[in-house]
Amino acid sequence: MKRGNVPSDDGDREGTPREDPPGFLERIRGHFQGRREQNETPQPGRVALETDSSVPARDTELNGRVRLLSPKMVIDDLNVYFGNDHVIKNVSMEIPDHEVTALIGPSAVGKTTALRALNRMHDHNMQVHTHNARVTGRVLLDDTDIYAAGTDDVAVRGRIGMVFQQANLFPMSIYNNVVFGARIRGIKDRRVLDEIAERNLQAAALWDEVKDRLNGFAKELSGGQQQRLCIARTLGAEPEILLMDEPTSALDPGATMKVEDLILELKQNYTIVIVTHNMGQAARISDNTAYFHDGNLIEMDKTTKIFTTPQNKLTEDFVTGRIG
């Protein structure tokens, strides 16, 4: 599946002031005009967003809730604290299955913190007291609370994989990186491992580029290839959800395009949540978009609506480049 020709917005990398791109919102609206008509037609297997009027919001301006049909994950009143700092504040949202949900917002508003809470990545901070992290609320994966007492956090991360901003390959071969998860699960049969390696490299659109050098050192690959290898390794754990924290922020435009096209293919088999500072990227690849500001979930809706008819002034100011 290829993405549409949405104008890119390359001036919104973290730490780079975003200027108001001339006509950006108008171009996005033009792109989504056709998509909106298509999305309004019911499609088999698609999940529709609708307002949940039965659930009173604590603060309708900052904590609006969006109701999804058959969500893969439900976040209920999520709070994250680092010491006395209340970083994520009463966030409630639902993540639909087999779709891409983008978390957007200015720098340092809690997007990555919220993402890491979805597979208990903050547990390490809790254990070593690096940041004195504390998480409250519920995160339900298929109706199972991943924070419930007795829940195995390692098993949680097996079901909810993570791809980081920088490729974090192990200092070993391409082959050993991609079968690492399988070996952790106790698989030793070389034939089975070979099949896993080929299948996941194929899924990550990398097989044809590396099939003749699988024993080569993984870190000798290009930046884009390294990031796709990280995705292949994550798939090796057989997750149900992929969390991606700015997976293309360090890549050139060509490598970025390959990863974006890969994400569109992967959503056929996985649920994907991505943090991105690139508004063009969110418009190109996401089905749903959630806007964060100062630790609050301001607004969540179909990406077409967030970029064309946002309900909150803060959201509109951000997607048009007036703040950020």
C-alpha cells in the first residue's frame, strides 16, 4: 500500500522552530477531501470513531474522550509522574486495531512518555529509581490490564513491541539481530530460525537488500536499513502492537519514504502507535491522530478531521504551524 502525495513538512524536527508553511492547511485539506468521502463509506474491518457521550469528561476542553468500536487497546485515566512532576495527566483514549494512530504535539509535552507507558517501559525507572517514575490508571490490551498486579512485564513487551528513535542494533550480525527474539523464546532449530529471519526481513522490506550478507555486521548498514532491521527484529517477537517513537527523525527523505511505506503495509497485520513531530508524516500515514499539550490529551479523532476541522483552537494552531 502506497501513501498519497501529501506535501511534506520537513521543518518540524524536534528543536527546530516550525514556521507556518504557506497554504499548508489548505493543501492538507485538499488531499483529505477524497479520503474523507471514502472514510465516510462503511468498509469491512474498519473501526469508526465516534463521540462517547455516556462518559462524562473531567475537563471537556482538555480531557475529551473518543469512543472507538472494538479497540485493541484502551487507556483509562493514565497518569505518569517523575518525582513531583506530573508529566501525563488523566489521559483516556482508545487505540483501534489494524490502524495507525499518531501522537502529535510540541516538544516536551509528554508524547514519548505516554507511548512508553503503553508497554511498561517506565518499569525500569521505577525499579532503579532513576527518575522515581510512577504510573497510575489502566492500560487494557484486549481487556487485560497490563499494569494489574501479577502481570509479567516481559510478556507485555512481547505483545507490544517498541521501535526507538535511534536504531538500537545489537553488536552482532544482521541474522543474529533478526532472530534474537526467537532465540529468547527458546527456538534453536536452524531451519526454523532461517524461516523466521526471511519472513521478518521480508515484512520489513529489507530481505532483497541483505539476503546475500546476512552474516555481515548489522551496524554497517545504512541508517534507513538499520531502522528497518530494528523493525524486523521487533516483529521477531511476534507482537500484536508496534509502538514507534519518531522512527524516521534521523533518516534522509528517501529512507523516510521507505519506512513510511513499510508502516502502511504493516498495519494490515499489526496495530501501530507512532510519535511524530512531522505533520506531513502524520497526514500521510496515520488513520487517527491524538494531539497532546502540556501532558494533556487535547483532542483525538480521525486524521482527516484533525487536519481539516479540528475542534480545539490549540490543535488548529499546532497543525497549521502557529505553535510548536
